[in-house]
Amino acid sequence: MRVWRAAPDEAPTVAALLAGFREHLGYDGPSDARILASVERIMARDDAEYLLAAAGDEPQAVVQVRYRWSVWWDAEDCWLEDLFVHGDARGAGLGRALTEAVMERAAARGCCRVELDVNSENTSALSLYRSLGFETGKTGGQDLLMRRRL
């Protein structure tokens, strides 16, 4: 099993995996071309990266990683986003390998925490993240991910 940071020339591979994620989620958009343009834009930044994973020759899993400065930690936070393992490769440990690689890269970068969101009905992802020490909520209440579209 291999995990590596996607190089700019691998943007089409990253975009194809993210398009697979889009289909898995049942979304109609964004288009393949828009996904590729976004991947290329994100790859050009120094506060974001994509990691790829493969059990064989071809990448079968991807994760988007973003870093941002936190005033509360006086260090960067890491946001693990859009982890997707192609259906044929699920259960092979690629999701775990990607998550562990994100944690290692974040620690090496000086991050104090890794955060993510996960659907409460995605029991396999919840199990994976919990097995790696991720927790939900705080004493006396739960942290909730909230959003408002503009």
C-alpha cells in the first residue's frame, strides 16, 4: 500500500476520484471540468494538498487536506476533507492509511489538531475515525457543524 502527496500532474487523477465521490453521494454537480479546475486551484496553494493512496498500481483513494492558523492554539489546525475510497477498494485499509498520513503530515507541520466532519449515518467512517482517536463533542454538549450558503 502506498500513500503520497499528489503532484500537479496528478490533478486529473485527483479530479476523477472526486467525481467518483460526487457520484457516490448522488450529486449532479459540479461538472468534471469544474472539479478539475478546483483541484488545480487548490493544488497551487501552500495551505492545502491532496493525498492519494493505492493498494496496487493505480490510485484508488483520495483525501483533501487544508491547513489554517488558529488563534486558540497558536498553531495551525488541519482540516481533513473529502476522503473517498473507490468502491472496489473499500475494506483494504486505504481510508485508514490516508487518515494516518494526514495525522502524520499535520503533526510534522506543527498542527495541534486534525478536524473533520462525517455523516452520522456513515457507520464505517465513524468507526474508522473513532478507532484513530477522533472524538465528537465536548463535556456538557456537542460541537455541531453549521453552514449557511451565500
